[in-house]
Amino acid sequence: MTEFKQVAGLSADQLRNIERHLDRRYIQPGKLPGALTLVARRGEIAYVKAQGLMDVERNKPVCRDTVFRIYSMTKPITSIAMMQLYEQGRFLLDDPVQKYIPGWKNLQVYKSGVYPNFLTTPATSTMTIRDLFTHMSGLTYGFMNRTNVDAAYRELRLDGSRNLTLEALVNQLGELPLEFSPGTAWNYSVSTDVLGYLVQLLADQPLDEYLRDNIFDPLDMPDTGFQVRDDQLDRFAACYQHQSGDQLALQDDPETSPFRQKNKFVSGGGGLVSTIDDYFHFAQTLCQGGEFRGRRIIGRKTLEFMRRNHLPDNQDLPGFAVGAFSETPYAGTGFGLGFSVKTDVVKSQTNGSAGEYGWGGLASTNFFIDPVEELVMIFMTQLIPSSSYPIRQELRGIVNGALV
């Protein structure tokens, strides 16, 4: 399963440290069930390695074509879809969201109380579409476990109940208070699910069909979708929950997984499954300015715009976010239109380049693109939560150390 190539200025010996590090520190001690890592530069795959098990209970090894839950790595895909519509003149980034969702005209901000007895105050600013892209909307996630507002999300199951629809989500969100007035802070949220709703609205096509027609089919991504097909089941990984003492517990069995059923709630924020080669096609498209194998899905200038830091005054996430999120402090990292963006290499305390962008998923998957070095890294595993171990930052150190 190993492909070692001394290509495009990457050291094969240094890249082998990925395998050694993951095996010694995570897989052999039982901290991770298994992993699949891909590194490419200048469009050439320099390293791809499957390790460990995709299904511990059935003793099935990770393979190159294993199907993974990518959760929030769905967000960049939905963001690209929305910006395709931007390129068609369907909306402007400073358009008020209420222009497309009339029920959101009088949004309120939380002041005190618990659901359903909230005391609120009118928002001091109007939510724009850019606020949704950048998570400056004032929306939140139930799993944040930080405020009385996200507790209401949990009670109403707004993070993805099997009975939820995009329309129901949007209607319910309009009745709940925001965490803050739009544009005044950063908070990870269901904002990208709202973008998925807007894709449906603007394209007059279901989100899953739109993504298939405009991203997955053009980029040859046959294993990416919102449901695991029957012919994919044998390749579908189990998902695990981190337990105290660095133990694993089965969180989602492939045979009985909700991903096996067609879901009413098509989550543009976290609903996709994919393979490492499918996602490589997407990531390499971005690395090449929006084009892959002669098929262009987004304009070069649009992509350059998306991967700039859109936080006010070029702030980083620790300086603008409320609460904390995920596995790193994100010092030296801002946020663009659907991706995190490294703004200060020294402040980040991780080697790399200013302008590196990417994101990760709940089950510890991750990808980043370094446009300076024309470098792509994708890491797949299935362990919830993503904050269990600092693997993402460790991999950056190893991969960037391979540049010669």
C-alpha cells in the first residue's frame, strides 16, 4: 500500500516518518484504529500509506479506497458550490440573508434565560451572506456545550436529527436568538448548512444533486456523497469515540450506520462521506487554482478571494472568536470563505507558509493546501472528537520537513 517517490522536491525518507510516527504513537498503542495519509506536490502524489484497521470489530484493514465520514470537510465543498453561484451573479456577499430568507428579518441576540424563555435584544447589525461563509453570523452548534443558546440547539436537535430538513432548520434558527450581532465575533456554527440551503434556493436544485452535477462528476469523485451505497458498504469504515485512558469505543457501526440511509437532512456543513482519492481530486483542484484534468469548477480569482483572511483588521481566530474550538488555539490563523487561513507562521508555532488553508472534520480527518509550495496533505481516520490528539499539527511538522 505504500507509494514512495522522490518527486517534486519532497524527501521520501522524511515522508516515511509519517508512517513511523502514526504507527508508534497512535496505532500500536490503540489510540487510533487506523489511518490513511496522502501527500502530493505540484500535482504528483509523493506518498500514500494505509495503516491499521478501518473496522476493529471485523479486523478489516484500512485500504486506499476506504470510505470515511468527512464531517466538516464537507464545508469547503459547499462553500465552493455557493461561490460557483456567485460567479453566475446569483448573489453578492454583502447581500442581507433576509433577502433570501424573509423569516430572518428581525433577528434577536441572546441576553439571558433558558429555552424557551429567552430574554433577547435586537441585533445591532444585519447578517450578510459573507457572515455565513466566515462563521461571523452569530449562529452556533449544539455540541459547543458553552451557552444556553447551544443548549437549545441540542434540545431541538438542530445539529442533524434524522427528522430534520434544511427548510425546518432554517425556520427553527430564525426563531432562536443569535450568540452575538453578526460580524462582531467568530463562532463555529451551522452557518454552512444555511449556505447549503441557499445553494438549493439559488440553483433551484436539491443540494446533493447540485454537488453531484457541478463538483463530484466533473472532478471524478464517484465515492463522495451523503449516503453510503450498497456497493460501498464493504469499504465503509467504522467510527470510534475517544475514551478516558486513551481507549476507543465503537461510535458508529458500518452495518447499522445512519449514513446507510437516505437522510432528509442534507448537511452542507458535515454530511458527506468520501475516499482519500476523491478528496484529493477536490483539494488538488483548489491547489491548481480551480481546475483539474481540464475541468474547471471555480475561477482562479474567485479562489484567491476565498482563501484570504476575511476576519476584520486581519485578526486571527483567538483574537476574534468567542469561546474555544477544536484541537489547536489557531494562533496566527484567520478565516476565509470556507477555510481556515494561516496568516502568521511564527505566531502559529507550526512550520509552513503564510496562506496555507484547509479544514478538518469531527472524526479527526484533515486536509491542508500550501499554495506557495503547491503542496496538498490529506489525513483520514475515524476518531471522535478531533481534539483527542494533536495529530494535525504533528503531521504539518513532518510533511513540511520533507520539502528539500
